[in-house]
Amino acid sequence: MRQLILLLLAISVTPSAHAYDKAKLFDAFLSVVMIRGYNPDGSLAYGSGVVVAPNQVATNCHIFRQTKQPWVSRGEDSYYITSVKADRYRDLCLVTTTNLPLKAVEIVKHAELKKGQEIVAIGHSSGVPAPITSLGALKSLYPFKGGNILRSTARFAMGASGSGMFDAEGRLLGINTFKTPGRNAYFYALPISWLDDLDKLPSETTFPIDGMAFWEEEDANKPYFMQIAVPELQEDWLKLAQVAERWTKAEPGSTEAWYELGNAQEHLGREAEAEAAYRKSIELQASNTDSLFRLGVMASQKGDTAQVDSINNTLLALNKDIAEEFNKAIKCKDQCKN
């Protein structure tokens, strides 16, 4: 109950808290479980999971690499896992247990997600017995293997692998899985739409579950949306430009690739190239708020008030919080340059 109260308080003090459905988020909170097992050295391993159907829990496969007898736990209660369906490369597992007295969460497999929309991560970070909540916003969506990898600002720590990313109405959007190293990290979730493919796989009854996930590949073999993360966080704009250029050539239809190229070019002082990249990004996806934002700032610096007003109106229609950030950025001009 204490954790439920903390969740309510966290949402209540958030500036845009009116968008959250507290009652439905409580249901989402109650769908999150811990998954445990013993390592070969006798130490206790743990991860998180989300109840997605009666006696079925979605989680990450990588949490099963050491333990031979994993189980699902809620508080002091334990429920042994009888089988698993495992997509090792995409790192999504669906485990089956028995007599699990928990309600399945509402799932949104094919929602129209938008940059900037509010989300909530709920999981057992750091192995705490009760789930921890983290509020944030959806930053980017990256098409990958039939779904969209979700990057958000909702933080999670070790032990939250397999936990849930929920929308403001408590519906499951994805499974929190990996992050970049360092304090100012990027946080990623797998699309819950992958459950459709997972359900078609054969059931397995033997643990551990081995196999490398896509996000664990060598850097050169990782998806481009992962390759850009570290240079961007380290503000290595030349390296970011190089990766983004390769990305736009490999995936010319990616709005995110063109935004990242524009971002790098702008920081390198190549304004014409940056503007062209941002415009290509918007041509591919008119609702790319990141590219609209930067084009608006560049227009403000040129004194193009008509363009600024047009972009401001577009941002207002897409996301009022982002529009507010945009207005703050153009008001302080040079002091607020990225």
C-alpha cells in the first residue's frame, strides 16, 4: 500500500499530472511482478515481469541465462515457472506459471504513439520487493523487426529488466530492457506488439535460456538507433554525423536518421546542411517534433517570424508541453542554443 501511495503522490506533483489516470495506473502497478532464481554460485538473481494473460508473464530472456529454476514472486508469495516461449534475439520471453492470482494488464499492441507523450515505467529496480515507478516522456520510436523500439526519459535500474512501460491510462506499451551506460542514459523498451510473434513459438521447459540479444551485438553490428546514442550523449558531433550519414544511406525512409544528421550538422555549424536534413525528416514524418523544434529555433535566429509562428502552431497541435519548451527556447535565443 505504501508504494501505491507513493505512486499517487508522484503523479499528483507532476506538472502535467492531469493526463494520468491514477486508478488505471494502480491496476498496471499491480500487474508488475518480480522474477527470481539462483545463480550457479548460489547468489540470487532477479528481474521484473508483467502479467499479460492468466498465468502468463512477459519479461526479458536475458534474465534467465544463469538460473535453472526461476520463479515469479509477489511479496512473500512464489509461483514456479512451468514453461517459456523465448525469442532470444529480440530478448522477449513469455513465461507460464500456475495459480497466479493477478489480473492481466490492458495491452496496447498497435497504438499510435507520439513523441513527447507521457509514459510511466514500473518495475523492481535494484531488487526492491515492491515495484518502483518512474514518470517520463516518449522521446523516439525506432522501427525494428516488425515493431517500434521505444526510447523514453523514464529511468530504470538493474533489476527492472522485463518491467513495463505504460501509457497515462495504465496500458502496456513495451517491456523495459536496456539502457546506455552512464548517468545521463537513454532508456529503451521493446514493443509489446512482438507478443503476437512470441505466442507462435514452441514452449520450452529447460532453463537456463541462452542466446545473444540484438542490443548486445558489437557496436558496428548494432542497429543505427543504438550506434548514435553514445556519440550524441558524449557530444561527439563529428562521430554522430558519420553514423547518421551511414544511417540515412541504409534507411533513407527513417525520419529519425535524418533528424540525427541534422542535429549533428547543426552542432558542427553547418546550418544549411542541418536545415536540409531536418526538412527531409519532416517530409518523411510531419509530426517529428524534434525536427520541427530545431527548424523553429533556426527560423527564430534568422528573424523569420512567419516560419516561427507556423511551427509554433504545429507544435501546439501535436504536444502542448513541447510547444511550451519551444517558446522558452526562442525567447532566450542565443543562450538556449543546443
